[in-house]
Amino acid sequence: MSEVVSEAEIAGLVAAFYERVRAHPTLAPIFAAAIGEGEAEWAAHEEKLCRFWSSLMRRSGAYHGDPYGAHLRLPGLTPAMFGEWLALFEACAAETLPPETAQAFNDRAARVARSLRIGIFERIGA
């Protein structure tokens, strides 16, 4: 996959996705509370997520962060929101990427969502 997907394609997917997140009735308030309302905050978040997806899909090593810890601290986050996030992501991938590339992103996104959901809501002792 690293030879197939470009940084520009990743940036296009991330931009399309977060444009929709910001308008989503359930997800927008969660993200706004975590990121802020300003364009600078959203731009920084999108840059971070471009590095995240580059690391996952291109094995670039560009991302150095803690997605689990970031999501663990989100007030109002529910398990069902991971399904909403994934559906939105899959729609954006289908619209911005070639089918095979979109499927690769969707497969990885499903694993990420599942891992975060289990880690946050289904861990032993939670």
C-alpha cells in the first residue's frame, strides 16, 4: 500500500472527512470539545491525522502520538459513535480514493475503531 497511496490522497481524505465531522450532529460536539472551534486548531488536528494515516498506510513513521489516551479523555463519547465515525469515514474514502485504496483505508479504519472501542469501553475492570 505504501507505493499506492500518496500523501496528497491522504490529505484529501482527511480534509473531506473532517469537513463532514464538523457538520455531523453527533460527532461535531465531541470533536469540537476536544479540538476547539477555530480554524487553526482544526488545521493542526488535520495535520496530525495526516501523519497518523501516513504512518498506518505508508509506514512513514510520521506519527508519534497516543490515540488511545486522546480518545479516553473525551467526555460524552459512546460506543455507538465509533460506528457513526466509521460510516462517515467509509463514505469519504469511497468518494476521494480509488476503490482498492478506499477499501484498504476502510479495513484499517475498522480495526482502529474496534481497537479504540474495546480499549475504552470493554476493558476489564472498566
